[in-house]
Amino acid sequence: MEVRSAGSLPGSEVHPLVAEALRERGIDLTGAYPKPLTDDVVRAADYVITMGCGDACPVYPGKRYLDWQITDPAEETLDRVRQIVDEIDARVRALQAQL
């Protein structure tokens, strides 16, 4: 299984609190950077999981789309970012179990 992450309007760097919350879980984002969601990425995917990008996300027939209503961590505290990371982790694990 290969997983990619991209954004419809990515920032210039990974949000520092997100990087910290992931580092606490043993995930090092050194050298990581936000990537744009491109048509090629969507065409190559079996599943496309959106988190509130709306019309900005390309839609292709035959792809399986899931829209997860996840709070944007941009203006949240570290404790809330941890909760958001936990929620995404739980959803990913549930999806993985279904596959």
C-alpha cells in the first residue's frame, strides 16, 4: 500500500504543531514539505480522501472518494492538533482494515 498526502492549496512548510505532534509519535518530517494535489496524483490513486477541499479537488470517474470532515489544524493548539492527528489515525486504520 502506498499513501500520498497533498493539498489543494498547500502552504510553504509543514505546520510546526503538526510536525511536533507527529514527532511525538515517532514520525520525523525533517525534509518534508507540503505538496500540491495534482491531476496525476489523483489519476494514480485508488482512493482519494478529501478533508474539506470542496471544488478545488479534481474528480475523476472510477475513483473512490471519501470526504472526511476534519478540523483544519492551522489555528489550533498543540493539544487540539494531537486530537486531530488521533482522529486521522483512527480513520486511516479503519479504512485499512476494510481494504
